[in-house]
Amino acid sequence: MIVPMRKLSLLLYHKERESFLKSLQDLGVIHVAVNPKIQSEELSVFQEKVKAADRVLKALKRIKNPSQSQQTKGNAEDVIKQYDELAAQLEKTGQQINKMKKDAAALEPWGDFDPASIGKLKEIGITMRFFRLHEKMFGALKKDDLYFEVVNRKEGSAYFVVLERGESVLPDVEDIILPQVSLQETLKGIEELGAQKQKIEKSIEELAAYQDILKFYLSNQNCHLSLESARINMEEGADGRVLSLTGWLPVNKEKKVKEFLNGFSAWFEFNDPVDGDNVPIFLDNKKGFALFEAITKIFDLPDYFELDPTPFFAPFFALFFGMCLGDLGYGLIVFVGALIAMKKGPASLKPIFQLGMILGIATMVAGLFLNTFFGVTIFYFPGFEGAIFKSGGHIGAPLGAIETEKGKFFPAMTFALYIGIMQIILGMSIRAANRIRNNSLVFGIGPLSNILMVCAFTISLVHTNFMEMGTFAFGPAPVGTLISRIPLSAALWLAITGVVLLLLFNDPSKKMPVRIGLGLWELYNFISGVVSNGLSYLRLFALGLAGGLLGAAFNQIAFMLITDESGVVHYASFMTVFTVLILIAGHTLNLGLSALGAFVHSLRLTFVEFYSNVGFKGSGRPYAPISKFK
């Protein structure tokens, strides 16, 4: 949820500015409203220092050197200067190496020779020219008047030199200009520069031991930056005797701030935010949902005047990821890997690792639902009838196809459609809630009309048993049967009511003729959006199926090595080693690709389908109170 904020308007006696700002840092509660267009020379200095420290710190974090202990003493600015000098040397050395490698590549077909000998020939009037021609062109070349020697034949070309005295004997053939250095000297130079490059890289690696000092310095400079920003944003009035300041604070800190301000010669008041205020965003969700705030921040922080989408999409995101990855074994690996990383990794990344554990659990649950463990069917033995999904009187593994009179169908595909419908309706409900909160009840009718049309469309699909939606059951819950009891005539009336409400109430702030035009456009977008949304949610099943089939394919390829023609598996065979290697390599590749696809598609469903139905505005800026340097 978004923490409710209060707006502080303050007038302060000018002589108390410095003591007030220092005390404001100690308080650590007030977010000062700043104008980014207001600058000062001192502010620019702090900004440059922050950028430099942040840049170097990010570069040093990419260095893998876990065995190196962190230094506790040192000057951060010296570290930044040293890093910049080393980085410049490294770039220059890399450019020199690349140039020499090009020279070596140009010289290599000609072998090692001394360029000085060519100069000596030129002193006595003999010019040596270098040529490269395709073998056919070289064969067709008239050589009667040429003094030439073929040096090399490579990749269908002839490399040859021609000796000339006076005029050019090959005016129509472009010769090759070689570097004025021998191949041996070039290779030696590359080796020396390579050693120099390694030495520079080693020096940069040693600077990784100063990361804690740089973090300390960066935090210090950020504090100075925010303090200076607050100072220059205090507007002067009454001939400079009075300073004004605007800030933001959480509602539950108002009493504490009042007590603080009473200690100064100041006038102040607190007000609720109004439309148009650029209110900073402070997200404060419960522990489980708080882990998904990192997902929210990938896209954008919500606007203050809309609901925080984090707790609403969090369960769906975990479910989507689990369905896309959809394997009990893969989920176990993700969970254990995240658990180990949480224990051994940096504390700053602990929330990310905890999120990984949640996604691993979701994948394990989905793996049970989809009945797969490293691409192998889990529940498949005589007498077992405990599958989770049931449909059309048939019992079977959800990932596998179930035979019906109409042919095969996949219960997980139908499940993905129902989940998508649920999230779409939830998004539209949030949109209605936002419009009612910020305007009035009548503004919520537009999103409500979309909900009615979605329900009508769903009932119609169930009655036609589209993709077995009418007979779908989730465990003991006969979802399709319950929905099919709603008369088709009710779906018709829901659709008509939804269309009428959409045409009349899509935007109550507009005049009626304009509303009807906008309503027709929104109706078109709704109809086209239903199709695209359905396809997007069907990919949940498609990605899970693709990963499961690819895992099963690797299993089949691996066990072919130790299975004879009669189907007997010889585990004692020496080929078992290669079977294990194929299984490890194949499932590692499949896990990587499937996890990437699962994460990206879950993001897409959240940021495209869900956010579009919510009417997400975003563009919120984070709550960053002035605080004391620690």
C-alpha cells in the first residue's frame, strides 16, 4: 500500500536556516520538495561527486573477487581518481592491442620479414609491391614481364610480391600496404601489451577492496547533496528575513514533526495532498507482498492518487512464473539455489533471494499440478486416480492431453484462460475503485461496464464449451458446471447493459455526444483486447508445455544411450556417464531458457495486460527524506 502523506508548508526565520537544516537531518522524516531547475555551484559539485562515486562503485561491484577482504581505511576520492586513471590506461592499452592484432593479421600471410630490407632495395631503385588475388585472377594474369614470387596460398587467394624498376608493371591491380613492422615484433608487442593489460586489471581488482569506503563516501555525499538542495530551495521573502519551504511526511509522523518545529521560530501548517501535487511515494506492504515491490519498481512507482498494484499482482505473478516454468524438479533447484544465496550472498540482495524462494515454491506447486519432475511424469502408475484436474469425466495428468469425444485437450490451457479472466476482472475492479476514490461514484460505472461485458463473454464461451471451459473442474470444484448454470439470456443482458453503460458513462466529465464517440472507440478496443489478452494468457500453458516437452526430449536422448532394442535400461553400462552428462547439460539449458521465459512473460502479463486494465498511470517519485549521514 501507499503510505498516506501530509504536505508541510513552512515559514522560517532566516537566521535559523543552518541549525534548522542540520536538525532536519537528525529528524530524518521530511522529504523536501525541490525544483530541479534551481542549481548552485556547490550543488553541482556534490552531484558530480555522487555520479563519480556511483559509477566507480558499480564498476567495482562487477569484479568477481570474493576472497578479498574489505579495507577500512582509505580516501574515497583517491580511489575514484586512481580507478579513472587505470580505466583510461586499460582502454588505451586495449586499443593498442586491437591495432597490433590487425597488423599481425595483415602480416601473417606474408610470413616474418624485415621491413628495413625493402627500404634498402628502394635505395637502389627497386620497388617491392605486395598483392593478393583470387586464384583464378592470378592464373589469368600475364606474367611474362613480371619479376614475382608467390609467398603464400590461402583461402582461395594467392599472395605474391612483384619487383619493379621504374614504371609500374601492374597499374590496374591495387597492391597491399603493409605495416612498417615485422610480424615477430608485432607479436612481441601484443604479448608485452597483454602483460601490461593484466597488470592494470590486477590493480583495478585490488581497488574492489575499497567498496565499503566508497559506499560510505557515496552515502555522505548524498546527504550533503540533499542538504544543499534543501538549502537552495528555501525561498526568501520579506527582504530575506523569512524563508519558505515545502515538504512531505508520512501521516503517522505528523505529531513528531510538530514537536520538532515548535523548537524554532517558524510558522507551519499541514494539509492533505490535492490533485496536481507531486507527492513522493512510500510503499509499505506486508512482508510477503513487500518482496514484490522490486517488480513494481522495474516498471514505475504508482501515482499517489491510485492504488498500489503490488499486493494485487503479487499472487498472480508467482502463479504465472510457476505455470511457465512448471516443473517440480526445476522449482526445487530455484528454491534451494535462492535459499543458499540468501544464506551466503550479500545482505542487500536478501529480499531478491527471498522472492526467488517464493517463485521456486510456486514452480514446485505448479510442477505437481502439471505432473512433471525434470520432464518425467510423476503420477503414472496402475491404480492411481489422484490427479488434481478433472474434466468431462476423465482423470489424467494436466500437462498431458486428455481424450474426449471431440479429441484431445489440455486442462492446464483451460485453467490459464480462467486465471486470465480473473486477473482482467480484478484489474478493471481496481480501475473502478481508483476512479471512485479520485472523482465520484459515477466515474466507476465505465470500468464496471467492462466487467459486465467480460462476464457475458465468459458465460458465452462456457455455454459453447470452448476449450472444454464448460466441463472444466479444478479438483473437487466443478468450475465449468457452475458457470454453465447461468442462463445464456443472462449473458446477453449483461452484454447489452455493459455496452449501454460504456457508451453513456465512459467519461462523465465529457458531454454526451463526445461520450458516445469515445464509447464506440473503447468498445472497439475492448473487443480487440479480449482476443489479444486471451492469447497472452494461453502462453502460460504454452511455455510450460514447451519446457516440459524439451525436458522430456533431453531425457529420451540421454536414455537412448543405455536402452536396448527391447526397451531394457542398462544402468551398469559405461555409457551411463554420458547419459548423466546429457541430462545435466540438457536440463541446465532448459532450466535457464524456461526460467528466463517465465520471468519475462510474467512481467509482460503484469505490465501490459494487468496494468492496462487497471489504467495504471505511474510516474511516482520515491520518498527520500533528508537524513543524517551514518
